[in-house]
Amino acid sequence: MANKRQEKRFVPLSKPQIVQEDIDIVTKVLESGRLSIGPYTELFEKAIAEYVGVKYVAAVSSGTSALHLILKALNFGKGDLLIVPSFTFVASANVALYEYGSVTFVDIDPITMNMDIEHFKTIVEENFNKFRRIFLMAVDVFGHPLDWDKINIFAEKYDVTVVEDSCEALGSEYKGKKVGTFGVAGAFAFYPNKQITTGEGGVVVTNNEKIYKMSVSLRNQGRGESQGWLSHDYVGYNYRIDEMSAALGWSQMQRLDEIIEKRAKVAERYKALLKDLPLELPVVMDYVTKMSWFVYVVRLPQGTPSAVRDTLIRKLEDEGVQCRNYFAPVHLQKPYRELGWKEGMLPVTEDISQRTIAIPFYTDMEQEDQEYVAEKLRIVLETLLK
């Protein structure tokens, strides 16, 4: 890395890859005049189903919508418990509260930042006779798959219903099998910082016909099969994806493997550029046969106060390097504090959350920008960690 002062530049936290084929297909939809409930929704669903290896896919308006519909289709509600990591996006937990179910949080593994499986087992054993049913919202955080063999053997023993939140992990594989397929149903999301984007959008993926049919009905105001457009069997939602978004998603699916490969190269460059800095870098476990990188999150040394992390982010922003803390613990957000959660209840989550920094990461990131990020990190860290 060059030691000479680099000219100041702006490096965004994320940036979607939009190519001419994407623009052309969206323009084609606009020109067709059919902007909702059209052929590209079906094409997009088929592309996801074939890629992931499932029978059924229902495209919806967001990953949150997908998770909500899965719980709704499973009749999750009062008397049920959802176990979910606090180190995730808030929607992973919120969808349980939509249906008036109970939520409890599981701590995380300090290496992968995925759910601590031993803590999960303890929670299940402690609550086994206290609830009608127990559900697990299993999050493949930052694209890294969970250790699914360990989870599913235990879940089956205790009749835990597993829903896979793979919203950040499209394309990742655990022992050769695509994520999103290890629970009764899974969800992917396509916000602009994801591997592929639809602008806003998500999908339910499942081999369970009932979940699929309920998701299709509920996303479209609860309309029944083969009924008129104003006939409704259920109290549903407007969770449909529009045709422009579906067409964009279908176009991007045509090059998903190429996108994943490019993102892996960006991650490898960061690993080399940052290896000598006082940071904990992401670790990919040996059971991961394909890692689909979502973000690149580094951690300051253990014991570093969150105020140092916040100062680091501020100083990097001043140098044009856009960064964010990733994630803030869900259990310490106001709605969950009001349910009794407080500091000290999930020590690993709380420790790691105050040390994390998501640095710029996207598919077409140039090496020069990565070198700029690494150099600015080095300079600011030398000042802050004296």
C-alpha cells in the first residue's frame, strides 16, 4: 500500500450493480403498460426457485413481508415463542410482534456472529413446556450460513419450527446446499445493498405447498385461488412486488454467480489489505462451501469502548469513507426494552455490537478505492488506538 498521501475521494458504503440489460428490461416493462401482476413476477420466481433448488417461490414487496407471511402461514401467534438473535436487522424479531407472539433473544457466537447454538439449546430446554409452540428465526448473518446440521438435529428432537432468514445470504451454501432451504421456509431480500437488487423486494422460498399458497393469497389481499378479483378468503395484505422490480430482479439473476464471484474478490482484497491492522476480520468457517458476501464488517479489538468506534466512523466519514455500525442490538431497541430487555442480558452480542464497523463493500468496487479505505483506516486507527 502506498504511504504517500492519497487524494481525497468519496467511497460509498454500498452501490448496486446496474447494467444496461437491467435498464432495458425495466424500460420494456414501463413501455408495456403492465406494471403489476405480470409475467416478470413469474419469471423472477422461477429463476429463484431453480437457483435455490425449491419447489415454490412467492415474490413480495420486501424481506420483512416474506418473513411475516411465513409466520402468518404457520399460524404463529399468541402462545407461541420465537427465538431470534438480537444481532440482526430488527425485522427478524418484529414480525413475531405483528402476530402478538412472544420473542426471546439468543446470544451469538463470537467468531461467526451467527446464533450461539448452545445458548439456543438452553433456551429451548428452559421454555419447552411454557409455550404452545417454539419457533426459531435462524439468521444467516452477513451472508454466512449457520451450522445447520447441529441446529436441525436439535430442532427436530424438540419439535422446533425453523424459519430461515437468509435475507442477506442469497447464493451462500452450507456443505453444498443453498441457504434458505434448511427450515420449513426461508426468505431473501433485495434492497439495493444486497447481492442482487429489485429496489425493494423479497421472496418466500419453500417446499411446503401450504406455506406457498397462503403466501400467494395473503400478499394479494387474501384472494383465494381461482376467484374473482374482489373475492377474498382471508384478511390479507398488499405485499405484492411490482413488475418493474420483478423484471430488474430477473435480469440480475442471470448473472448472480458472476456477482457473487466479484464480491468474493473484493472480500479477498480487503483480507490482504487489512491483515496488519489492529482489527478482527471476518472469518468463513470450513463448512461454508460458498460464501455470498453481503457486507464486510470488521471489529475493533475487544475492550474498545463504543465511543472509540463512533469516533473512528466519524473521522472516516470526514475522509470520504462511508461507514456504519452493524448491528445495534435489537433487544436494546425501545420496543424491546419496554418488554423487559436490558444491558447485560446478551453479553457477546453487546460486546461485539459496540466494536463493529461496516466498511465500503459492493460488487464493482475498484482496488484503488479499497486501498484508499485501508489507508484511511490505518491512519485513523494509529491516532485512536495509541
